[in-house]
Amino acid sequence: MPKIPIIMDCDPGHDDAIALLWALSEPEKLDLKAVTIVAGNQTLANTTRNALRVLTFAGRTDIPVAMGADRPLMRPSIFEQGATEMVHGQSGLDGPAMPEPGFEPVPMRALDLLIKTIEESEEKITLVPTGPLTNVAALFLVRPDLKAKIERISLMGGGSYTGNWTPAAEYNIYVDPEAASIVFQSGVPIVMAGLDVTHQAYITREENEELRQKGGRCAVFTAELIDFFSRYHYEVEKLPGCTIHDACAVAYLCHPEIFTGVDCHVDIELEGSLTAGTTVCDPGNYEGKNHNATVLYGVDRERFAELFIEAMSRLDQ
């Protein structure tokens, strides 16, 4: 199979960092063309620095990185008030020791890097957003013609049955629901890895120790990321393991056979006083709307964990 050219749009974040590393571990399947950054898990300055540090750690200072939106399209930001520190720490990527950035962002905004990369690609690009969808929405508003050059969007966000920031809304969508609405109404094929599937894609303490025992610098680094990130999952969410949400958007592209999904029409609730940011998933076409997303509902968890450990270990080879 030919490699899939991708652009990752992210807000690192522990699970974003792991998603980046997973993408880099699959060079025969994925071609990471660029990384664009959005504020989300932390401020734009911190998420940019975190992306540069992860790529420096991985020895991939050749990948262009661009800073994007520092706030939602229409709403006040919530991440500038330290709202996510309990999950990701003050830096947005607390835990393991990391190198300082070994390179700088390119001297253009994320929107311009998205446009440049898509225009110059001979193949259709797959977008992999794992944070708020502000940068992608801006692309569609400014250059709707480039939708024809996008193969699909594999994103982490939303959920059919539950939220994680409010009872009804998942964080990435809640931060900028207007942007999410623009993306889901874009007509570009979407694969949505929401909480329904990501809460199943967890790594147990025993599996994390198995990863650590591999002994390579990337394996140990990733295990230490999970050490910090898992505290929230165990102590606050009371989950059976550390859910590496964002990695599902990458894993789906490499190993779609381990996932199950249903074609739905997905709308974003914009006005509900209790439900703003909810992804309303309609598999039955009750209102006569066309399906606009494949919503992932299931994953072979044991196989996911095996593939994750293999991917992180492969970076040490």
C-alpha cells in the first residue's frame, strides 16, 4: 500500500505526543509532511514548545512546525486559566525529562503551512487533528477549494454517549464548537475517534511496565509520559488504565482492522446551556441528512496495546 501523506494538527499534551511518536514509528505507512499547532491542552506557546521538544527527542527536526490559533474562533479561551493543569501539568507535558527544542517553528502561521503543504502535494493529504479544530476550520473558511485535495480527516474528538469536560461534551469539541461545526459540515470524509472508542483504548499498568522493560530511550520516555498522564485516569476518572485518546486517530490510519465504526450524521450543539459542544451522532438518518462521518465505537483493546508497544519500541531500533 502507498504511504499516506498526513498533516498532524495538535496541542501536545501527553496523548498528542504519543500520537506524534506513533506516526513517526510507521514510516512505511505514514508520511508526516508537517505539524501545525493549536492552543488546547495548554497555551499556544506551551503546546508549540512541547511539539518541538517531542520532535527533537525523536530526531525529526526536519519536519516543519507552525504556530496556529491561540484561541477559539468565537469564544473566550479556557486553557489560559490553567483549566487543564490537573490533566497535563503546568507545561502541558509534565513528567519525563525532555530536551530543549532543537529547532524553531517555520516563519509562517499554521494556516499558511496547511495551504502550502496541501497545494504542493501531488497526492491528497489526510489531516489528523487531535486538538480543538480551530486551525482546520480556518483553512476551510479561507480556502474551501482545497477540500478537493484532502483525502479525509482522522480526528480525535467528540463522543456519542458521554463527555469528559462536561457531562455532554468532550474537551476538544467543547473548546471550539463553532470550528467543529465548520469541519463536520465541510463535506470532507471524517473518521471520528471519540470517547466511545478512546475510553476503550487504554494501557494498563502491567502493559506500561512491559513497555518500560524494552529499555530503549523512546520506550522508557513513553512509559514515563503514561506514568504522569495515568494519574488523572486512575485517580479522577477511575478508569482501568491510561487512555491515550489521540493515538487512536493515528492508529486507525495504520491499523483500521482493529476498529469498528458506524456511518453517522454528526452535528455539533452550539447553543445548549448544558450541552454546548456535544457531538450529536445520528446513525439512522432520522432527519434525512447525509452521513458525514464514520464514528468509531469499538477497538480490539489487547491488539491496540500490542501495536502501541511495538510502535514505541520500533522507534528505538
